[in-house]
Amino acid sequence: MSRKSDAPRPQTREDRLKAALKANLGRRKAQARNKAQASAADQAADTSAPKKE
């Protein structure tokens, strides 16, 4: 005998969109951080290595 109130309520469209937006923003921030770190590492490597002519 299971009561209906024990079953999880299906998410509303707004809840699903909110969760998707939050996940997307987290991925974009992570990508931006990785890109910034890679760019900083490239610049550091460029300035520390002597230029070949």
C-alpha cells in the first residue's frame, strides 16, 4: 500500500529549465577557466623561452 504523497512529484518545465541553465552555466564557467589557464600558460612559455631567429 503505497500512498501517492510518497511518490516524487514530476518536475515542472520551469524547474527543468532552471536546472539545465545552471548546469550549462557551470560548464561554460569551467571552459572559461580552462581557457584562461591555458592562455596564461602559453604566455608564460612564450616569455620564458628565448626567441629563435
